[in-house]
Amino acid sequence: MASLTDIIFLLLIFFMLTSSTIQINFDLPKSDSRTVAPTTVAVTLKADGEFQFNGRKVQKEEINGQIRQSFEMMDAEVQKDATVTIISEIGVPWKDVYAVMGMANSNRMRAIIATQPNK
């Protein structure tokens, strides 16, 4: 039983160290999905029109270049599963979310939309 506890503890430490440290301080859309996907890069869209790339404020026009640059800096193995997580506040126009999805697709990356689970 002690060895199982050690393994669980090591897994916990591993996931804590490899997880992304982007904080989300606003309401996300709700979803019934329980899927947890890895994040390679994160694009945050706020209702006031602010855009962030991996937690750093950028202009909307800069996002595609940032995604491309991040993709090019990745190892070939990481590129296979590269994912753009779109963190969109409630009230962001759908056209902005769709534009970021298109940018991810044009750079050969998957796009997922971050949601919070229904309670």
C-alpha cells in the first residue's frame, strides 16, 4: 500500500510541475464535457476586447504570428499534438473565437475552447 501512495505522490508532483500556470479570473462558458486536454499555447479573449497570448497582452493582429512562432520552436514530437487553448470570457463575439480557431488551423495546430463544467 505504501508503494501505491509513493506512485500517486510522484504523479501528483509530475502533473504540478508540467501544468501550465495561466490563471483564469473570469466566467467561462459552461459545458457538460469532462475532457481534459493538454495545452501547448493559450489565447485569452476578454469581453472588453483585450487579447492575451500565454498570459501576455497582445494585439489581435499579433496572435497569428505568435502561434506560428511557438509552433516553429517546438520539437517535431510536440508539434504532432500541438494545441491552442482558447480561453474566452462570456460575452466575447463568436467571430473572434472563430478567428483564433482559424489561426490555429492555419498553423497546423488543434484548437480547443476552455469551459467550466456544469454543476
